[in-house]
Amino acid sequence: YTLFLGALCLIPAFFALLATKDVQIENKQETSSKAPALPLGLIIITALISIFHVAGEAAARTFFNVYMDKDLNISLSFIGLQLAGAQLVAVPAALSLPFLSSRFGIRRTVIAVTAITALLLLLMSTIPNWLAASFCFVCIMSMAALRRSSFAIFHQELVSSRWRTAMSGATSMMSGMGYSAMALGGGYMISFAGFPSLFLTGSVLTGIGAFLFWIYFRKDKSAGEDSNS
């Protein structure tokens, strides 16, 4: 019944999408000059970084309910309540992005929320308690909502409008591969090393993503470091 209700909720979303229209924005600077070349290297490095960025979120989102049920013996109804709470808290977190980006810049926001995600996963791996796990999961989902939006804004500002679809497609594809790798590898890791090792791995990979992002884009000025846009 739960899955059936979820399918029914998609019906109004379908009609809402049909009511939308494409928006055409003309960039006079680009149309008046030579078309920019494909920034292949920039797209590749950004897409590769996105794999590391999603590792921790994927580990938590995929295996949190299994961890609470199998290791901490929490009831399914209470697990569902925690999952719902995490999704609700993520909404105001995402809405805070305009304030955070104007105050700290998009680049610093991406770095901060990614690093905080790594720290939260580290706590999950070291404190085998349902309260600590729930708190970390809710915060991770909030950080994920912030990271996803801020990272999208960042990588879209890196390239000209002509190549934004290529950048978006590449980062989305690699993020999906990161999720798949954590879901597949995580299942095997849990079977012989346990949940703490999985969460620790997600923490390390996400931390690497934050570090690579900081190193590669530390001198970038076109991505909105000092911009309030």
C-alpha cells in the first residue's frame, strides 16, 4: 500500500511538469563572439570529484535503515519516522542556501557541507547508538540537500551556457555511478567488516572529495567565490 500511494503521488507531479515551459536566455556576450571550446578537462575533473562527494551520502541513505534494524534493533515504524524526519529537515536546510552562498560564497559552502558530511559519517562509524545514528543521518540529509544544490550552481557557473548541459550530464552520470558503487560494494563490505567500516569508508571518500575540490578550485574566481549571484 505504501508503494501504491507513492505511485499515486507522482500523477499530479506529471501534470505539473507538463504545464512548465522552456526558458530561453540569450547570452549576448557569447552570441557576439566565437563559440567557446569544449572545456573537457574541467568537466572530467568536476565529474570525478562528484563521485567522492556522494560516497558518504550514498552509504548513509542506502544502509541507514538496514543498520538501525539489523545492528541496533530499532522497530521499522520508528525507522520510517526517522527517515521522514530527515527528509523534512532537509527542506529548510536547502532553503538556507541563498543566505549561506551570499554570506560565504558557493565554493566555501560546497567545501563546508562536504567536510561536515564526512565528520558526521565518522561519528556514525564510532558511536553504535540509535540516537547518535539518527542525529547524524538527519544532519547528513540536510548537508546533502545543501551540497547538491550548491555544487550544481558551482559547476554550472564554471562553464559557458553552451556547455552547461554537458557538465550537468557528466556530473549526474558520475554521481549515479558513485551511488551504485557504494550500494554494491557496501553490501559486501557489511557482510565481512560490518556497518562501522562502511560508514568510515564513506567518511574517508567524502573527505577526499572535499579536499580535491578545495585543492583544484582554490584559485578559481569564475565560480562565484566572491559573487552573491
